[in-house]
Amino acid sequence: MNNFAKSGADAISIQWRIPQWFPDLPQEAQANFKKYHEELIRFNKTVNLIGVKTIPVADALHFADSILAWRIIKKDLKASEVYDFGSGNGFPGLVMAILAPEVKFHLVDVDQRKAEFLKHMISQLGLKNADVLIRQIETLPDHSIQAATCRGFAPLAKAIIAGRKLFPKDASFYHLKGEEWATEIADIPAQVCSYWQPELLGEYRLPVGEVRFAIVKTTKTQM
């Protein structure tokens, strides 16, 4: 992703192009994204939320990425609650909560400072459909999760191994991945595939750049 970023003296300005890229978004969502972006940049001075080199183009690398990912996931999602593992800076869980007020989002992270940022944003944006869980995902109740997302949380195989006991049969786990998605699927141990069925749900490009991104869905096939 850093190919899009400018650094040092080249980091002339922080860009905000979401209204131009997504003019169909409701005005309330547009306003919430702008406020989220401003607070993200402000908090990033003291909490490591995003890489410094990505700050000028956070609108593309983080916001547009999460918006485009949600547009693929929402067509498949059946659950009314979604857990976002390793939510940290709020991507994609907080973005999705802004876009889908009818869905409940649980933002899960072990980092206390990042969790406080997430709580701050939920309060600032007045979101009624999001909360923050400060804990390891392995400590969540067994078979309690019908749907989850993750972005940068862990390699595909590690993520589904960590979540094996959390998902009942037929539950869905959505992974935001880059061009290496096929390699990550190939790296899943054969015994793990007896519990999970991976598939490519969809691909997309950001409004800038040529790199393709993907949503990989893993479906729990047995308890």
C-alpha cells in the first residue's frame, strides 16, 4: 500500500477525496468520515494508528479501501452482528459501522490506547451500532460469532486457526487481502481446510493506483 504514499519533503498536504470518489454516500456518512479522518490524524501524533508515510493518502489507503470492501461484503452478509478483529485504528469495522447503521459492529483489539481511540470515535460520531471489546479474540465465547472481518490482523491461515472455536457451522469470516490472497489460501494447512472453506468473494482497485485488493471469505464447514 505504501506505493501510494509520499514521505518527507514530498508530503505536501493531507488529501481528502472521499466526496469526489463516493458522491453517492449520504451526507451524514460523508460528515462522519471527515470527522473520523481529522481525529485519526490528530490522535496519530501520540498513538500509532497508521503509518506516518500513509497519512497524506489515508483517504485512499484506509477509507476508500474499507468502503470498497464493505460494498462487496454487504452483498453476502446474512448476520446482524459483525466482529472486527484487530480493529485498532477502526479499519474496516468503524467505517462499516458508519455505512451500515442497521448492523451491530463489535470492534475487538487488545491495545488499550487504540481501544480508547475507538471509543472516542464512537462517541464523537454518535454511533449506536458499535462498541469496543478490549480482549484477545481467543477469549470470546465459543461458537458465538456468525460473522467477522479482519484487515491486517494476521495471515489467513493464522486468523482462521485463532478463530476456529469462535464460529459455529456456516459462519462467515471476511478477510481484506492484497494481491497475495491466492498464496495465503494455498498456505492453509490441509487439516485446517477440513473446518473452513475459503473462496474469493470479490476484487477491487482503489480510486488511485493499479494494485488489486480482494475479499476472501472463509466459511466454517463443521464445529
